[in-house]
Amino acid sequence: MPPKIKVLVLSAGLSAAYHFIKVLNEKFKDKFYIVAADINEEYLISSCLLIDKFYKVPLSVSKDYYGIILDICKKEKIDYILPLLDKDRVLFHRANTDLLKLNVRSFSSSDFEFSKDKINKLLYENGFLVPKEYNINELKDNEKYFVKPIQGVGSVEAQIMLKEQILAKDNINDYLIQEVCKKPEITLECFNYNGKFSAAARERIEAKAGICSKGKVYKDKELEDIAKKFIEKFSPNTYFNLQFMKNSDDEYVITDVNYRLAGAMGLSYAAGWDEVSAMAKIMLGKSDNEIFSSFKLNHSIQYVLRTYNNIVTKTVDTVAFDLDGTILNSFERHITVLKLALKKYNVPLNLDDYIFSKRLGKNNITYLIEKGLEKDLTDKIQNFWIENIEKEEYLKLDFIYAQAEKLLNELKTDKNLILITARNNKLNCQRQIQQLKIDKYFSKIYIVESGKNTPQLKADILKNTITKEMYGDTESDMLACKMANIKFNPVSYGFRDITLLT
């Protein structure tokens, strides 16, 4: 089997990119290796489940963008590049010497830089009908005008406005002012290759976000003749589209020109006019007859609706962490506060085995009673300890475990991390988390009351957040996970010896 042809699709998050990739997958899956590039994360482009390799790239206006795309071409040994936006079409056109050195062929055959005013002037000078244009001084009161960005894309920001609304715009010099044309609004999708031509007319019935969502697809010889004349004058891309409306004399005028695939090309595809298959056959070296066999409308007139699929592109599991003993080494704080309590009540006691005792599961009361202290005295010491253990001056003794920091950095790349800790001084806890910059790891931080109900409070949060697993260091954390029926990951360095937690 011959090696797959490698195609790099730029601006892969666009509707046209999704359609192109989808058709290649459905009809030529064993023939093409698809590399996609976009400014968004991979899971935020709709075609992410259909591609072989993805690269997140900066905006095309970035100084690094051009070099990054060339590096991708070189690294992936790209055969064809598909630019979908005008900026890319100009940068990576067919005669680009950097692409030629890498043996990369582009579907953009022109580096002509579009602006609405420039193309309108060229069309008019070459005998094509275009909407009448106005300057500020020609505007009349109570008259409606069609205003669109000179550097606009599709119908984005295009709108009908009155004179006073136009004059109120701060950046009116960035807009083209034209007569208001009449419907129908038609996009003629055109394919021109080796002297052969095919087109499909798509009348816009409804649009969403500037892209046709309901349309009428059919053949229109009058518009096709205009397109053939356009090819003679301007030698456009293999694929291009012309947009038409009617002027006040009921004549078709060209309202827009695009040397790119149409955003709503899927509507024409549904009607039988398959532009992507034709492009695939070009890359596969098929004959002209085979290429143009892709363009067969199923009926003379078809109404096509654009519908949307809801797909899960990425799943992210939520992982919970306890704070004290799991992320923070709090041993010094516990020892310091206990020493102060003992000093207050004049109890001389060596605490060398205090941490060892804690790790064996003994609390302060048990530890002190085993040391021979009376119950009343241990209660007083414990109350002092509780009153002081969460004060800021002692919280400053805590520091982050190196093991915990490493684990957090590893997990945060593809997990949603939440923090669930039991503290009674919520404000001091929040301050400590911010000061130690622990909050940067977590999407949500929960602080619950410390006491008998702590396991249940933590379990409720674990269930409500659909958490998959939790890292902790005490029986309380283990019990919370059991109540929530999730996996418990005990750490080996915290307040309890790991043998007590497994």
C-alpha cells in the first residue's frame, strides 16, 4: 500500500475545515494523513476526533506564525497545505518558495490581498456589475445604506444603517458604504481545474453567525456565465465563490469574492456537489473526468438545512486533594503549638516521639494520657491547642511537600483538581493557600468544618463534583472516599502511616 498523502489544514476550527476533514475521513480514510493547526486547544475544534495530528499555533498576525507553520510542514513531511483564511492564503500560496523547497503544494494559487473596496474597483474596471458605492458627503437623510467592513469576512459586522448611524461610527473609514441590494442572496460555489468548470448556486434563506444555515441549492446558468468570465479575467484559486444580489435595476451584482472554501459548503455537499472529493482526487492524481464526476446535484432544486451535532471532544476527570498532611507539611506547627500549651500549664514533656505517635493514629488526648497526664489537664491543653493551631503566626510554619508539588504539576495538565480541607478558621486558611500559591493548581477550593462530621461533609462534595479519586493522609479522608464510593489514594508521608490507610 502506498504511503498516505499528508495534508495540513490551517484554521482547523472553521466550519469549512470540519467539512473538509470529515469528508476525507468518510471517503478516503486510508489515503490521507491529516494534520490540523489552530489557535485553540485540540479539544475545542470540532474535527479533533477525526485528525491524525494536531498543533496549537499562535494567531496568524504573530511574528512567529509563518515560521511555525513551515516547521510543521518540515517535521510532518507535508504534501499539501490547505489555507482557509485570506491571511493564510496569501502567506502560503502555491508559488511560495519556502513551500516549494519543502515540496509542499498549496491549494491557494493566488497571493492577491483582498479588501472589499479593492476587489469592487477591480470588478467594476473589468466590466462586472457591483453595488453602487457612496462616500460620506453623498449620504442622504432617512436613506438606508449597506455598511460592511473593508477587511471583513463573510457577512460578519455587515448591516443596514441610516445616515445618522453611519456618521456616528468612530471608525467609519474602515467600512464600505453601498446601496442596499435586494434578495435573493446567492453564493455561487465554483471549482475550476485544467480548463474544466463546475458550480453550485446556494440561495441563502437563513444565516447564523454569518454562515448560511438554510439554503436552496440549484444550477444557475446566468451566474455560471459570470463566473466563467471572472475566471478569464482573474485566474482565481481552483476553488472560489462569488456572492450575488440584485440592484435597484433588478440586475445581478457581485457583492463579494472569496478565494476560499465556503463556510456552508456542507449544504452543497448534501445536495450532491462534492468539492472535497474533487480536491482529494486531485491530490491522488486522478483524471479530470474522475475529478469532475464529484459534482452531480441530485435534483434540480433542493432545500438543505444545516444541523448541528453535539459531540464530546474531551473528558476530564476530577481529582480531589486534602491539604494538611497531603500537600502541606504541618508537623512543625503541631509540635510548636503543643509545646506552647505544655508551657502554659507548666508540664515538662519531651515531644521527640510526638510525630511518630501521630503517624500511628493517636490524637493529642491519647498521646498525653499515655504520658501520664490527668484527663482534666489534657482537656485544657487540647483546648489551648485547638484555639491556636490555625492562627496565622503558626500557619507560617507550614511548607509544601516536594512530593505533593511534583504530583500536582503532573496531574494539572489533564485533570481537573479540587481541594477539600477541614479547617475552622476559613479566612486564615484562604490566606495561607494564597500566600503559598497553592490555589493555582485548583479549579475549586472547599473548606469544611473540622469535627465529627468532616468525613460526611467531604463525601458530599466528592459526590456533587463527580470526583473520581482523592489524595489524602488520614482516616477521615479514607472514610469520605468510602462514603462517596470513589478511589482513595493515601500518601505515605502525611499524618498517618500508610499501613493504617490501606
